[in-house]
Amino acid sequence: MEAVHNRKITFIERAVRWSNAHLARRQMTLILSFFIGLLASVAAYTLHWIISEIQYLLTAGFSYTSYNWLYLVLPVVGIYLTSLFVKYVVKDNISHGITRVLYAISTKQSHLKGHNCWSSVLASAITIGFGGSVGAEAPIVLTGSAIGSNLGQLFKMDNKTLMLLVGCGASAAIAGIFKAPIAGLVFTLEVLMVDLSMASLMPILTASVTATCFSYIFMGGNAMFNFQLDSAWSIQRIPPSILLGLFCGLISLYFIRMMTACENVFAQLKQYQYTKLMLGGIILSSLIFLFPSLYGEGYNSINILLQGQTEADWNTLLNNSLFYGHGKLLVLYIALVLLTKVFATSATNGGGGCGGTFAPSLFIGGFGGFLFARLWNINQVGVYIPEKNFTLLGMAGVMAGVMHAPLTGIFLIAEITGGYSLFMPLIIVSIVSVLTISIFEPHSIYAMRLAREGKLITHHTDRSVLTLMSLKSVVDKDFIPVNPDLPLGKLVNVISRSHSSFLPVVDSGGTLLGEIDITKIRQIMFRTELYNRFTVKQIMTPVQATLGINDPMEEVMRKFDTKNTNFLPVVDVNQRIIGYISRTRLYSMYRKTVEDYSAE
């Protein structure tokens, strides 16, 4: 076995050396993007196959005419098994898949751990298969991105190419799971904020198309959602389309705000694992027992709304629940499911499960669109609006609002349903939704955590470059600290050995008290008669400003500009001196990063 292992390593090393010697970076990037697309489609197929098999084994014998007690048990078991898998097998945090990809791009030079290539697939399959009310898309995006990152690291790609390969993996994941290559491309552009240039267009498209083709091979040619246009869109439906966009924007705001609040509650129970499990399990299982549509991703329920022709068809949503046989309560049921989905999703992840918010946003959007159309038609507000069509538009609107990604919402829904005939209302609803939520939330649900920490890559080149820069890499630690009681004569001796124009003044514990600016003490430095008259304390100057080692680079640049100084000290949380930052060195690093970032 050891010999075989060594032969594998030798083969990989030879492949790396051969590629470096015979292939240009662009050529190698295209080859890697093909394999990323292939592997991402395999991961997507594997995940959905495992989920469907688990759900079939667990729920195939359920009676649709009454409630099922197992709904109170299965989700808790799923969360518990997932938490055990993460704790004892993965031994790492794998939640918030897309946020972790953004974090890796922003702060870790696009490096993702090797286990991310498979751990999220298994964890989310267990969670969703047992009923966890989350989506499989975010785990697959993390998986695809990790595949791209690790292949890039294996072939010694530079940081910019690694970022591109991570984008290829994310694009391939979306394209593979939905069979939607254009949606995969625009998702990478809008959500991961990888800038699109001619150099990046071809690899991302290659990965997306490859993943889509192999998904067709693995899963056949059927669309994820079966949609037949109810009636052609007309200009008279512009007002309800705009109002639906407003409604979707408000639903998106409710989703983000409530999700954040619930996550904060579970975060406070971080040290109490079993308390989190019990709280999350009780909330989730109770909601699924009352509203079985919340079980798993919920795509079957969306298909019922999209395919329904009569009230009897739509009333099948009430199967397996206490609402069965009460068709008049369908609107109430849909409204309650819409409101409680966010709690079910939060309870799943908060209790220890693994999954994303991509599918929940589609789910809530579909239910919201149907609810809007049904209420509009019941009250006969104006022109009749087809409920199936507006279910589709609602899916695009809420997803676009939650992710602040109108193009992703438009193209994804159009591609996964074949609903290109509704392209105009898809654009209207998605744009109005994003404009509405942008008033209240400037960032998507994935980016808001990083934005608060100043670690978010954006399409603003200056901010992106500052985010990519590392403060730690420019800290000069070659300094000589001096004691405040040191006589001037001995200070001159220290100055003769120093390579800097600044000397930090520190106490016995290393806490920064002030600094000696050599340029400001020249008038007394060479007067030997003053050497025993003055001490460091008497001639030191206060520090104009200090920098923390984890300060965002925008804040660092701002302090240099406002203080108009050439050097600033860097301190830890206890105000102990770590080193100095030079304005000249910082700007040199900035120019180099801009050059690398902008290079084709």
C-alpha cells in the first residue's frame, strides 16, 4: 500500500512539473476548469441521490390522509447525526457554505481545506434527508469551490488564479445542481464578486458548461421544476409585477432579519451543544409536524404550485398534515408556511445541522408569489394574474432580494423552468425586489457578516485591493524599545544602533506609552551637557494613532491620511507594541497588489 501511495504522489508531482514546463497559465487554467466542472457535477449528483434515497427510505410508507408522528422524530435524529459527524469526523466548522467561500477569497488567498471537497456533501445529505429544512446548494457551492481551490494549490497556481478557480467551482456547482450554465456564471459574478474579464470568462464558462453537460448525463434532461406557461404575459400585468417585486423585497428583508436574529440566539448557546440540539430539534420537528411542506428542501411543494391546474391539485399541499381535507384553509396554510420557513431553516442549522439558505429563499419566494396572486384574484383588484406564473416570479424575486443578485434570480429561474417567455416580468420583479431590500440591507445574506468585519471583496477595485492586502505582511518588527526613565545619553547610544527614525517608549510590560521621533530631538541630541539632565519621559511625544493587527486596510489607510504621518505603531489588544507600519512600504504593497489584481 505504501508503494502504491508513493507512486500516486510521484505521478501527481510529474503532472505538475510537466504542466509547468509545457503549458501556459491560461491553458492550464482552462484544463483545470474542465475537471472542476466534472467533479462538481459528480458532487451535485451524489448529494441529490443520497438525499432522495434517505427520504424515500424514511417517508415512503407515510399516510397522506393524516398526520405522521415520525415527523417529530426524524429531523432531530438527522441534526444529531450531522452534529456527531461534524464533531468527530470533520472536526471543523462547515456551516454557512457560501459565506465561507467569500471568507476564503477575502482573507485566506482563496485557500479552502481539503475536507471541504466532501464533508459538506455528506453532512448536508444527512441533514436534508432526515427532514432538515435547508438547501443543498450552499454546501455544493462550498464543495465546488474547495475542489477548485485544492486543484489550484496542487498545481501551484498564484493567488489570482486560485480566486478564479474558486469562482469556477462555485459556478460549476450552481450549473451542475440546476443544469443552468448562465446562472452559474452570473452567480459567481454577483454573489462571489469575482470580476468578469476576458481572462476569467472562458474558465468560468468552461466549468459551468462542463458541469451542466455531465449533469444531463447523470440525471437526464428533465428540468428541476416542471412549468407550463399559464397565459402569455401582457403589459396590463406590469402594476401587479411591480407590487410583487415590492412584496418579495419585504419578504427578503423579513427572511434576512429573522434569520440573523435566530442565529444570534443559537450563537449564545455555543457552549451548550445538547441545549442547542434540543431547542433546534423541538422547533424544527414541531413545525414539520404541523406543516409537512417544510420537510427537506421543499421542491416537491414548489412543483405542486407550478403544475397545479385545479384546486384539487393545489390542495395536495395539505397532505400528511392536520389541514388535510380542509381546502378552504389553503391560503392560511401557505401564509403560515411562508412565515415559519425561516424558523425551520434557522433551527436546522442552529441545532447542529448543515445546509444553506439558497433553497429556502426559492421556497419562500414560490409560496409568496402564489399567495400574492391568490389574494389579488380573490379580491379582484384588477386584471387576473395567473397564480402559477406568479409563483415562478416570486421565486426569482425573493432569491434576488436575499442574495442581492437580480441577474442570478432572472437567469436561474428562467433556466431551471424553461420560463424564458416570462423574461420581462422576471426582470421587473427581480430588480424591484433588490431595490426594495437595498434600502434596508446593503449586503446579501452571505456577505453581511464579512462586510461588518471589513473583509468583503467587492467590485469596487480600490476596496477589493485593500481587502486582499495583509497588514501582517508589512509590519516592521525591527525596532528597539526604550524605557521612559532612560537618560538622554543612553538614548543617543540606542539611536546609533537603530535602523528606524522612531523608537517606541514602553513600560516593563511592553505597553506603548509614547515614542521618540529622532527628527524632533536633533537640537539636543548632540549637546553632551544635557545627556544627564533629560530622560526619555521628558522628550517623548504622544502617539498620534495606533493600529490593531486585525484592523481593516481601509481603516489603516484612513489613519495615515488623517494623521499625515509616515509611520504608525501596531499594537495588540493590550496595547503592547508589535511593530511599525511605513506609509512608503504600505503604498508600495498597494501598487503591487493593484498590478496583480488587474493583470489579465
